[in-house]
Amino acid sequence: MKNLPLGIQNLNEIIKGNYLYVDKTDLFPELIKLKQIFLSRPRRFGKSLLLDSLEQMFRGNAALFSGLKIADSGYEFKKYPVIRLNMTMDCDSPEILKEELIDNLENIARSYKNVRLRARNPGGALKRLIEDISEECGERVVALIDEYDNPVSLHMDDIVLANANSKVLNSFYVGFKDMDKFLRFVMVTGVTRYAMMGLSSGLNQLVDISFDPKFPAICGFTPDELDQYFGDRYSSTLETLKSTGYMPPESSESDLRQEILSWYDGYTWDGKTRVLNPISILNFFNSNEFKEFWKETSPSVTFLRNTISANPLSFTTNYLQGFTGGDISLATVGNVASVPLLFHTGYLTIDKITRVDKKLRYSFKVPNFELQDSFYEILNDCLHIKNNVVEAEALTKAVRERNSELLTDIIRTLFNRIPAEHYKNNENLKESFFHMALLCYCSGLLEARSEEPGPLGDLDLLIITPDGLHTVIELKYARNPDPFDPEKTLDKLVEKALNVIKKKQYGARYRLPDRDIIPVGLGVMGRGEAKAVFGDALEEPA
């Protein structure tokens, strides 16, 4: 069992220190066929280690890759000069940012015998540095830029400073312009695109692989990689969690795996391939404890609260649907819509990608349980949905007694308490509005999970009482009753919902020999007229 590389983003240290390395090097030969690449991923998602691995490959350090996948690919480890820049530097003013850029370029120049910085403006200095290094080494240069947007993203709450830093970065990245003959390979990583801040004009062949179906798991761990690289830790981790009471005594390694997926899985950039948050997985197996690890190292909860508060309805009525590629990729500083911003920063992920009128449309969702509590607690506040101990007890009582009337009263009261401003345009009300409101409410009272994957589909809502009762709620909505359509009644909506739960085996993954999974069909009409009915405990699928 290898050591966990917590806080280590250096391939040399990982390999020589016998640390765990999730091997993605089989993707490298295909990756470097593209001469100029841009990759967007959230912070703490493995971008720096990816760039370091590429750096070592281009420096010809073949010994580090012995036993890794690329060693069997036939790749020849030819040595190239490498310019590596990490943009997480001091950037509290545009003047300081310029000085930091020049200092970093000077440090790179000093590592070559006859190279000296020949310009004092960052863009000109970069251009001359590339030329001189290529001339001295007799080879084209590899340039690797990490967190290219950090001087702007770090100051999202100060538009004046963000814009000033953006102008500095524009003039710097234009230093790549007309350098094609001196460049072997360029890769730039970051969180957002912010109209690429000069990258697209400096690197006119830049290819954005952020959504490329060939590289959806280039950062993060797939469920298969979770088993391959961490499976030998399942047994000891499970025993620890049983001893602390987090996992029931009868839990299996399969149950543990599903719980890990619920907490840390769900990120996707192609709508198909799911990956787990790598920093959370490493910390989880280090501590043997389920916690919100990534959130503690990501942008603050204040950032999340401010973003949601700016337009809370965009997280309910729209339910994060219908965004084009332009909506999520091309934005200017100070004009970034809240949903794309939370997607880029890792608080949301792609739910579905569909094609409408020949254009791709993206829908988003909260990726996993690690982020749900914070997200829905803040949304609760924005929608003025308040929770208290009495309501938690009432909801628990309804579930324990399978009391349909009490649950119906609780849900109707919730919808009636939502301020009228959120119902202003009745035409925009969708099932997702009530789904989100109910999820926010329940998450403030009990353990609540949404869109959990099942054998045949994703369930609407799962609530778990403190004593472990599991209740699956499926919501069906009709905007208005229709006297000519007998299907548009609360009773018919409830019947449809219960049939969906049974047909799609929602909750099957949570079934244990002594645990029933209780279904609830919920019908909602108009502005919150509701009816909830408990069904019979789900039977084992045939």
C-alpha cells in the first residue's frame, strides 16, 4: 500500500517517495499531438501534477515513467527546454503583477548559460525568452502555464483590480504571438475562460480540450480508478467507519464504495464520464472520515453565498438548464453569469448535454453530497425558507408513521411560505422549482440527497432520519388542472410518481436485509397545491 501524496504535486517526489500515482500517462501521446492546448478544471483538481508530469516527460526523464502506461506506448523521451510558469503569484495590483512576471521570467533565464532577459515589459520579455532559449538549446520550447487566470479569479470581488490585472495578462500572453516556429508544445490550465485574456490572440492555434470526449478524465479519479488504486484500503477504512458508528455493522465494502461515490463523485465534463474529486479522495482515505475536504481548500463559502444571492431564481426556476457553449465558455471580467461561474469553480457540474436546433445545450447540478449542505443552506436563506427543530421532528414523525396527511401538510406549508415574488411569472414555474425548494427545506432538517444514481435512473429526493429510515420521494408536476385531461389531477400525479419509483428501482442501492426503502409519490399543481402518499415498502427487484 503506497503512501498518499497529500500536498505533493511533483512527479519526481511521488515516484521516488513511493507515493500513490494515478496513472494518466496513456493519454499523453494523444494529448501532445495537439500543439497548443487549453484545459479548464476547478482548483485542487490535479492540474499542477498533470503539468509537472508533462514537464518531466518533455525533459526526457524516462526513468520516472518506468512501469507507467506511457512506457509501453513507444513514446521516445526526447529532451526539450521547458518554460514552466505558475500564475498563483502576488497580484494585489497590476504593478506588482508585472514585477512578479518579470521576476519569474528572469529566474527561468538564469538556468541557461547565455540567456538574459532583453525586455522589461512582460509580453516582450516572454517573446525574447522563447527565442533565446530555443536558439541556445537548438530545440523548440515547451511552455506550460498553470492557473493562467489566477490574477483575475482571485479578485472576482474587486472588478476594478480584476480588470487591471486582466489587461496585464493580455499584454503578457500576446508574447506568444508569432512564436509558432520556436514552440514544440504549449499547455495552459486555469479555472475560467474570461474570453481567454489574450491567449487566443497570442496562441492562434489554441485548442480547448476542456470538453473533449477524448480527455474527460484527464483530471480527477474515475470510479474504476477508485477501485484500482484505492481498493486495497476499503477493508481497513470500512472497519474504522464501523467502529465510529458512521457505517452500520452489516455494511459491506460495496456499501462503502457507494457512500464514497455519493460524497465525492459526480463531476463530468462530457456528460457521460464521471470523476471523483481527487483532493477529497486523498484526504478521505488519509483520515478515514467523511468530511467536506475540497470545500475547505476552495473559494470561500462567502463567494458561494454572494454568487447565489445575486440571482437565487437562476438556481430554482431554470434549474440550471439550457445553457449554450458560449454561455459557459466565453465571458468577460465582471460579466460572468452566476451558474457558469459556479460550474467553472467546481460548485456545479454538467448534468446533461443535449442538442437543440443544432446547438449543444448544457444543464447543471450540484455534483455530490460534499457540496449539497452548503449549497442548499444558502439557497434556503435566499428563498426565505426557514427550518427549526419542531419541523424536523414533524418530518421525522411523518416518515416513521408513514403518515401521508402529515407529510402533505408539511409540504403544502413549505410551498405557501415561499415569497410571492418567486411565483410572479407562473408560466416559468417548473417541476424543478418545487423539487429544489423541497430539497433545500429537507436538507435543513434531515440528511437529504438528490439525483442519486440508481440502476435505471436518478431519484428525485432521498431523506434519511437520524435512526436510519430511508424514504424516496418522486415529484410530478402539472402547471394547471385540466378538466379535459383526467391525467392532470393530484391523484394521477401521485400514482405516476409511485409507479416511477417502482419501475426504476429507486433506492435499491440502499436496501439492507433489515432496512425497508419507503416510497412517496408527490403530486404538485399550480403554485404549490400538493398531495403526498406513502406507498408500500419497495420489494426486491425480480
